[in-house]
Amino acid sequence: MKKLILLTLFSLGLFANDFIVVANPSVKASDISADELKQVFLGAKTSLSDGSAVEPVLSQGGATHEAFLKTHVGKTDPALRNHFKTLVFTGKGSMPKSFASDADIVAYVSKTKGAVGYVSASAAVGGAKKLGIK
């Protein structure tokens, strides 16, 4: 029972703020609404309300990935990948780029116009900028 309580508390803490959203400097916005963020990462939105074109960038797995998906997308990793496969199959979208590490995500986001991704809160963001979530 004690282990279950500790695991639950750890999980809640992990989901709270263990990731940050990063964007290419070409994205004009300094923050993004939770709904807009969800729509971007579901492939339903290709530009933000400020007119900035966006492209979602995913992590290939891990605690940060799972926390982000649970908190902001509302899908598991397999469900999200199936969602994008359906978009590809129907010609309504393409698979987002995905990377194995925070450093790879930051490197891609930094050099790719409109790219938006997420990394662990402790990651160095380099040439990317942090987006606040409102």
C-alpha cells in the first residue's frame, strides 16, 4: 500500500511540470493555450492563433513523453501513433518527426521553422525558445 501511495505521488509530481514546450524562434507566440497545444499535437492545427505556422515534434518515448501525452494530448503513445497513421492513410496529414533525446529535439526545433516540441524541464533549450502554457 505504501509503495502504491508513493508511486501515485511520484506520478502526479511527474505530470505537473516535468516538461517544457519549446519552439523555433520563428513562432511569434510566447505562450500557447492548452487546447491549441493539443490540436497541434493531434495534427488538427498547422498554425497558431497569431498566424505562426507550426509542426509538432515528438519524443520517441520515456517519462517526459508519457507525461506530456497524458497531460496535454489525452492519448497514449500507441493511440497517438495510430491517430497519425490514420491521418497519413487518409491523406489528411503526415507522421511528425520524432527523436530519441531531448538534445535531438532541441537541435531539430532550433533549426526548423515552425517546429514545436517538448523536452524534460531540466533540458538545455539552446537555440529554441520556451513556450508557456496558458
